[in-house]
Amino acid sequence: MYVDLKPSPSIPLHALDALQDDALLPICVACGTQYPRSHQAVRSSSETRGKSPNASGAGSRDVPECPVCLDPRQYAPASGQQWTTLAELSKDQASGEEKGKGQERKHRLLVDERDERISMIVTEPGFGINQTPILIETADGSYVWDCAAFLSLPLIGHLTSLKRPLKGIAISHPHFFSTSLTWSRALNVPLYLNEDDKEWYQRLGDIRESDPVIWWTGYRELGRGVKVIQCGGHFPGSSVLYWDRLTEPAPPKDDLPTKPTPVSGILFTADTLMVQPTQRGFSFLWSVPNMIPLRPKAILRIYTTLKHLSFDEATSSWPNKWIRPSSSSSSSDSEANDDAKKALEESVILYLAAEGWRLDENGELVELVS
Ligand SMILES: [Zn+2]
Ligand SMILES: [Zn+2]
């Protein structure tokens, strides 16, 4: 169910300051990563702004490059690197080729039909790699998992007036770093980033002592029942968020929900492991856009990190990527793999076999004889 966010009557002053401070910082159009002011200075002096990258031919080299896009785990568009800003993103419509065609950019919440405590924060029209952060509202407080470049006043209004106040933003890996420092300042909440991906944080030099940026490794409890877990693979710090919904208190007897509330564990996987289009299995990719798989050891590490957790649902960081038990016992494909933990086990075996490996009885990798 989509919910439109209405203009909020009260936006905190510190949020307006944060937005204004960062309004003109350069943002890569292809991946949504925000850069410090120094990156912008290069662009201004190049006088390439407004020109089509193709029109300048070899001269397009003087447009600043985006290291995140130049890395093989992303891609620099064939048409050339383009830049925008938070100010441009919010005042005009879609950028790049879609400019002028689409509707004004806005946020909508895609509330999960099974568990209304989970909402995807959708940017429309999409931007970057269509990063879709997820809002998770636990009894103990709310969290935003992952980030996106666009930040609107209605979204700030919504996130600063939640019934369960926002307690933090946690990010799976560098492809979701986007404008997270602006988000953290505007929402005045801690920003959890994995230490092993620090070199990819493009605004490292902009982090002030007063910024509640928390660097972590291994795993980190964010609150009751909610933790981030480092799996590595796609990036050294690639992580998942685990929510053990069994830790949630029972609803008060005089205010029972109209339908059962899920109590099983759920994994928010980003692309540390990616829900396949069939929504029956996972892919383990080092580069998603270039379709380069992870090595067997990296797949095994993800598996050994997650196999002890109790969960039966999983979702990647884009809409409509779920593995979850069927909601209907009359489902005709009861043989289908709809348990996320079982899907993990089977996907690991399938992937390893495709790469020429299997697991022995001790869980060690054994090369298959071809
Ligand atoms: Zn980029
Ligand atoms: Zn990624």
C-alpha cells in the first residue's frame, strides 16, 4: 500500500540548516553519491556545466569523476558522468535525460502488507540506482536501513514525528552512502557505518566532532531485537540488518491489531545477498550491474555468518524483492521454496556447485572434480 507524504507543519530548525548547508554539494547522477565541496570546485572551474558530455568530446574528461562509479561494482554511464545537487533534485523533476518530462520529485511510503511496521521509502521519479531505504518501526524505536540521495521536507516531517521516535540510520555498503551525512544531521540521529568501508565514504573530511557517526565492525546492536551484521563479500563491510520480531512486546489487550503481527525473524539483505527475480532464492554477486559473482569463500562466509540466525523472511533493498512464507495455506505451489533460511541454504549449494565447489560434512569447501 502506497502512502503519500503530506507537507509537514513543523520541520525542525536543525533540519532546515542541514539541508541548506548541503544544498549545493555535488551528487553523482548515476549512483547518487554526494561529494564534498572540493569536488564541486573542480566542476565549476571546468565550465562544463550544462554541456552535454558528448558535445565536449574528449574534453568531457575535465568533468570530475565518481570513484564509486569507476569501480567495477558500479558503472560510469556510457554517455558520461553527470552531476546534480540536493537543491536541483528537489526543485526540478527527474534529472538527466528525463529532465522536464516527469512529475515533481517526491517521496512515497510503500507500507508492507504483512507487517505495517515496515515501509519502503520510495523516491519518485527514481534516482541513482533507485536506492529505496526501509523504515522499520519497532516498539523500542524506529530505524532507517540504508539511504538514498533525495531528501524532502515531507519525509523529514514524517521521520521526525514518528510514534516510535527514530533512533538511527544504518547503511549496508557504499552504494547506499548517498547523502547520508545530510540525512543524519537533518534527522539528528546516529549514522551507523561499517569501519571496513571507511575509504569509500566520500564526505569523510566533512564529518564534524558533533556528528553522531558510529563506525562499527562485526555486529552491532542498534536496539532491542535489531542488529546490523557484517558479512563482507560485495564490499568488505557489506552488512545485513536483522530484526528478531519475537522480542517485540505483545500488543495491549484493549488495542489488538486487526490482523496477526508477524513474530518471525527477518533479514534486510541490501545486495549483500540479493533476492532473485523468482523471489525463491538468493544471488551472491561481487558486482550487481556487471553480473560478476562472489568467490566461493565469500559466499561461505555470508552463509556461516547468517545460518545461526532464526528467520524465515528476507528482502533486498528494492521493492518487490521478498522471500517469505506463503500467506495462504491453500497455495498451489506449496513445494516452492518460500522460507528465506531454506532458500539461503539451497542458494549457497547451487552457487557453489556452479562455481565448481561443494561443502563437505564439516562445512568446508571441496573442489568438485570435473
Ligand atoms: Zn557515481
Ligand atoms: Zn551494491
